[in-house]
Amino acid sequence: MIPNQFGIVGLLTFIRAAETDPSLVSLALGQDLTALGLNLNSPDNLYLTFAGPWADTPCRPQDLDYHVPPEYLINGSIREKLAPLRLSRYKEDLLFYLFYCFVGDVLQIAAAAELYNREWRYHMEEKVWISQAPGMPMVEKTTTYERGTYYFFDAHNWRKVAKEFHLDYSKLEGRPQLPPHV
Amino acid sequence: YDDPPGLQDKTENLLREWRNVLLSPLTEIEIAQNFNLYVHRMNMNGILKSDDMITRFFRIATQKCIENVYQLLNDDRVNPPPTPVKKEKYYSMCDSFIKLVSLLIKNTADSGNPTPKLNLLNKILGIIAGWLLTDHEEHGSNFQQLPYHRLLLVLFLDMNMAEPVLETINYQVLTAFCHTLRIIRPNNASGFCYAWLELVAHRAFINRVLAVTPQQKGWGMYSTLLIDLFKYLDPFLRNTELAAPVMMLYKGTLKVLLVLLHDFPEFLCDYHYGFCDEIPPNCIQMRNLILSAFPRNMRLPDPFTPNLKVDLLAEISLPPRAVINYATILPSSQFKKDLDAYLKARAPVTFLSELRSNMQVLNDPGRRYNSQLMNAVVLYVGTQAIAHIRSKGQTPNMSTIAHSAHMDIFQNFTVDFDFEGRYLFLNAIANQLRYPNSHTHYFSCCLLYLFAEANSEAVQEQITRMLLERLIVNRPHPWGLLVTFIELIKNPIYKFWTHEFVHCAPEIKKLFESVARSCI
Amino acid sequence: PLNSEHQLQFQMMEAAFYHMPHPSDSERTRLYLPRNICQTPIYYNQV
């Protein structure tokens, strides 16, 4: 057989190197390209929301550049004069918008904290917001779970949906913590 | 040099005035009115009286924007702020200056006369590029990419707004930016390489250069920019110098190629040859990614279909999309003349015995063969072979490709070259195994023919190794590669499983069997 | 093999690696709600 790197033995040596020197191998055995943050099965083009070669997630709606009349834009000179955001003043609809559109941003956590204040709870497994449905009796309640009818916030159809559910308390997120500097 | 006295201060004052103009709450109309007033002020200051003065104004203003960012970055380094920095502060001077530049460009001369606008655009782009290269040289590892990235990005977004005055010059604007990106390509400004790729891969830039520019007139420019990137990465990847900075740029490049594979596969189909000419042979996944592209209107038959009759596929007789310019990849030379003569007359036989020395490179450390010449010869001879077979009213298959001047040359590569030369030759062939087209079909037959007719098991081992190393990589895998390998292991005339190298080690044996299982 | 020019290029690349472009660098300035990146719980929507 060929005794150097151009034969099968050379390739075999390379494959065995995979266990010891992953960086050496990353060019040739490559990596799982589906894990680079791109939705390769998307029926739509990726480039319009491509957040760049270093980003792990696509652009959010507000990151995209489209023409907006200057009247809609907040001018630098008055920005500091505007009232600060006070989430307690906003309706749930806006809070859910901030939660789902400001992913990876302080605002997502701030919106979550305000929803928590309003007795919504985030189900960490189902990845949905749940709240008690007023007037609907509890079917069963123990120290670790309860069963009854609850409101779910359906982000795809953007509305509250009542559903019976077995609610395991351990799956509910505690009070969201804002980063210290906020 | 020789700036008129006071120009620096004048420029500084005008920039400050302009920022104040922008800071008052404005509508589109008011911005336009205030802009005209401001232009009058510029005129009063003599800024617009000559091309030279505008150039000086732009140069000084650009320098002040850059200095402003360096100053802010330096301040934050010396006195780190308590809370995470809001990036906007770095942008404001650059953004307001570019707003002024964009308005000057759009309002220079009437919309029917694009030349003054483009002159102004090229001027500012040249100044930004010039400062970048100068600064890169002077600051060394303290060079900061941020101000240049910001100036170029915002200028590109402004110049591509949906406005009638810009729509008439979109293509010239794009050309100006592509030229600028070439001037500041990573090989010229290594410290700007990440921002450079961020600009080249920016959604607005990709949209303009690949999607909305008519007749795909931007594709050639974009391929040149990507080749610049591959040229820059080449020495680091070839030497597997994969420190974090290189790995970051490599992964970023993979991501951009994935977006192109998903959204513009025809672009990768058309320019695959130039890309694979630059990508080092050990970057197998990156090369597979490019070779896996196929036109979106094509439905690829599942390569694992039992008894798939590749030569009966309609597309298999059609040439691939891209028209390769052979004069570029195989410039006329004595060698090219001898090659054409041999292809025509299948003589003199000395051409074959001199082939290896023509492919070899002397006194170039780490390189013994001119792999780019080899790639070109393989593609050229293969294309000529297809035409030759067609001219006899036949179609390429295992018998029509044999006993010809073309096959003489390929067999010479396998017989007369050493292991490295043969590896590079086989790579050149495998780089043509893509989606169903006449090249994929011819080169697939060619590889299988060379395997069947090999005069030594070493040749068969190298063909197998070259195929295998392309198959054991993470996906994607080119269609032509899969169908060729499946044919090799399934068709008993190749006696594949009888070879010692198939059973040389448990991992290899297991590998072949797993590939065979997925194939069969 | 890498030559001295490549070594110099690598040094410049490495220096740039420590201040990579920030997503905001590639977006128009958003004054009212600027990007305020923070690591949100992984079980929150990331896209």
C-alpha cells in the first residue's frame, strides 16, 4: 500500500488524528453546517435576514434596514428628553411584542419580568406564557402540580387561548432577573 | 499637503454645524431646506469652489471622524464605563458626515448627469480606503476597524436607498464599492478582514450585488471578492494554522457560503471553478459545499436510487451553466500550443513525457506542482474530449472515452506522476463531479475508467482515497461524487472489494461498509 | 509554509479578533431602542 499521506494509510492516520486534534480535522471532516445558526430548510431566502458572518441568529425585524420617513425617526437631540420606558404602563399586547421581538436583548427580560408581575408565568419546556383563566375552577391541586384551565399566549396567532393543562410547578420559571446594570 | 491655512478649523466648524442641523427635529422637507442653506455656507467657506478643495474637505473631515472614534475607544479603554457601552456614541460623527456626503452626491448636478455624482462617490470611497490603508500601516495592531466599517456601511446603505436619483446609478455605485472592497481586501488590510467580510456579506450588499442588479452583472465582481477572501485564508488553512482568529474567519466564510448555497446556488455553480482553484486541497468541506450547488430548477435524482441510469438523465448531456474562459485559465503559451497539437494529432509522444515537467514548479517552498495549471489542463482536455466524442455522433461512456489523445493525457498523469502529482490530478477531476451535466458525466466515467485500467493498485488506492476523503466529511456532498462512488463499489467489473486497501484497517473496513450500506 | 508576511498578517488579524464587529456596527443607528444585547435564558425564544 502507499506509505505516505496520499494513500489510504495517510487518510486513516488523519481519521485517527480526529480523536486527538479536532482543530486539525475541522477543515477536512468539517463541522455540522446545520448548527451554524442558519435555517437551511427555510423555503425563504436567508440573505435578507442574514445577520452577518459572526452572528448566531438571524436579524430581528427591527434590525432590518428599510426606508422610514424621518418624521418617524427619533432625533438624537430629543431622545434624552423623552419619558423613559415604563413597562408597567403598557398593555399585555405590547409586552408580548417586546418579549418575542427583542430576543437576546435586555428588553426581552424586562418584558418577561413585567408579565410575571401581572401573574403570567413562563413554561420553560412548552416555551409559552400561561396565566390563570379567571372564573375557571381548579380541577386538581397538589404541592407539586395543579390541573385546570389556563390562558396560553399563542404567539403565532397573537391571541390568548384557553386550554386545560397539567401544570407542573417545577417547569415554571421564577421571577425573571434583570441584568444588574439595567 | 499644502492645505490652505485655516482649512482644518473651517472643516471642524462646518462638521459641527452640520451635526447641529441634523440634531434639530426635522422632516424630510426641512432636512432638504437646511441642506441647501448649509451648502451655501460651504460655498461661502470656499469648500465647493474647486474639486481640489472638496477633496481636501473630505480628507480632513474623514480624518476627524476616524480620530473621533479612536478617541472614544481610547477613553473607554482608559476609563471603562460602569454599564455596557451604548455603541451609538461611536457612530454619531461618522453617520452625520456620511449623511452630508450622501446629500452632496445626490444633489450634485441634475439627475440626468450622473458623472459628477459618481466622481464624488469615488472620491470619498478613495479617501476612506486611503486613510484605512495608511492607518493600518501606522497603527499596526492598534488599528481599529470600526470607523472605516461604519463609514462604508452607512454610505452603502445611503447610496442604495430607493430614490429615483440613485436608481439611475445603482450599477455604477455598486461597481465603486466593489472596487473599494478590492483595494482594502484582507491581503492589503489584514486588520480589517472581519469588517471586510461583514460588509461583503451584509444583507443589503448581497441583495444589491446578487439579487437586484439586472442580468447578474454583479456576480463577476462578487466572485472576485470571494476569491480575494480565499486567497487570504489559503496560507493559514493550507498549513492548518487554525488559531481562534483564523477559525473565526473560516467559520464566517462557511456561513456566507451556506447562505449563497441556499439562496444563490446558480452563482456557486457558475463560479465554482475559480473558487476551487483557490481553496486549499485540505479544505474538503468548504470545497464540497461549493461543488454541491445545483440550479434550483433542477430536480436531482436520489443518488442512492437502485439501478440509477445516470447516462439516461436528460441533463447529463447538457454542459454546465458556467462558460469557462479558457484563455484566462490556460493562457496561450508554447505548452498550450503543444497541448492543442497533441489533442489534434495524438502526437508527438514526447508531449506526454514532458507533461510532468510542465506541471512542476521549481524553487517554490512547499509547492512542487502548479495545481492551478493542472486544474486548467484537466478541465480543458475533458471539455475537448466531450466535444470530440460528440463530433463523432457518440456520447461519452466507458468505451467512447477510451483510446484517445485526451485519455492518453489523463493516463499519463496517473502513470508518470508521483503520489502528490497524482493526488492533485485526481482532485482536479473530482472537482468536476457536481450536479447532473455533461462534465460531471464525462469526469465520472473518466475516474472509473482510470480505476478499471490502472496499471498498479497504487493508482486505484489513490482514486479510492481521494473519493473517500470527500465522502467522510460532514455534509453536503456533491451529487456527482456520490453517484461515482456508488458505481465504483457496486459494479463488480471494478472488483472494488477485492483490494487489500479496502481491508487494511478496521476503521477503513467499517467506513467502506457503512458507506456501502447507505449506498446499497 | 507561512512566511514573514503571513505572520504579520496573522498578528493584525489577531488584534482585530479582539474587537470584532458588533451587530450594531452594521445597522443604522436606532436611537429610541438601541440594541442592548444580553444573554437571555436559553429557554426563551432566541429567534
